[in-house]
Amino acid sequence: MGIQDIIEGKKQWRAHMARVKALPPDYQIVYQEMQRYFFKVGPVDLPDGPLLSGIVDFFEEGAANGKGVLQLIGNDVAAFCDDLIKDSRTYADIYQQSISGKPGTADK
């Protein structure tokens, strides 16, 4: 990864966060909690994947239609997040494989 890639990545992240800051306050709070949850749970493709920008698109559409954020996702934010990444490989999955001793994993 070269310096240009890093600079471009930062530009994209700043543009993404500007979109988040343009959302209504309740949407911003829920987005930040979802983002924190995803960073903890860790879908492997989170940095390169369309998940976070897709959530912002979904929230922008909901806000434009005058809906509250909990009307869109329900009261259980973690369950909504889990449903979004149910088919994604997470860092937790990788960790579980490494400690289970399955073939193809490194023994430490």
C-alpha cells in the first residue's frame, strides 16, 4: 500500500463521515453504535466492503422519507447488525478456528 492509497482512503473516509454528519442526530447516534459494534465483531471485509456506505445510503433514504431510525432497524440494534453480517466471515470466526485446532490452522 503506497502513500497515494493511504491518502485516497482518508479522503473516502472523510467523505463518508461527512455523509453521516449530515444525518439527523438520532440516525448519527445509531450509526456510531453500529460502527462501534462492527469494529468489535469485525467482519473481515469491513474496510473494503460496502457495508458501512450501504448503511448510510439506507439511513439517508429513511430520513428523506421522514421515518425514525428505529422504525427502519427495530429496537435491537445488535440483532440488526448481526443479521447484516450473518453470512460474512468475522475475526471472531478466525479466532474460533485458531483455538479449535482444526486442520489448516496454526498451532501456537
